[in-house]
Amino acid sequence: MATTNLRLAKGTAPTTLTAVYTVPANTRTCIKSWHVCNKNTTAAKYVTIVVAGTELIFQYPVPAKDTIHEHPVDQILEAGETIQVLGESADLVFYISGREEGTA
């Protein structure tokens, strides 16, 4: 089966836990890396990232004007599973990359 590298999700972190990516049918996805940036100039803000129902990071503080990176991640998701993101404020932006592989 073909493997496609792609951006899985990006944007401003929602302030309620929200699915930002769902694995398509007949597909397996591997998260390669994620990055979270805090654009706030004065205060740390927290982020939570949930993969396939499990918190990979939970209320992790991102310092003001800083970025956290995690790679390689190599977390596998099956069809229908999700990546969810929650940020303390709209000051947090995120980028998650990975690859999809067809399973049918």
C-alpha cells in the first residue's frame, strides 16, 4: 500500500478538547512530530494532546514566547481514531505531521 507524508493538523489550539484529525477508513496513520508555540508574551499557557483516547501530554505548560517540539513520535492510530487538542488560550498554535498508509 502507498504511504503518504502529510500535515495531519495545524492551527490555533481550541479552548475545548476538539478532534483536529480523524484517521480515514481503511487507513493507518503514524504521527511523526508535533509542535506547539505560545505566542503570549507574558505568561505560560498549557496544552493537552490526546491520541486515540490517551493523553500524550496533559496540561503541559508552554512558556511565554516559546515552542515545544516532539519528534520522532511514532504513535500509530487506526481507522476512526482521532487526535484531539486543547489549549488554555488562543495564544497557542500547533502543527502535527505524519504519514498515512492504506490498509485495504
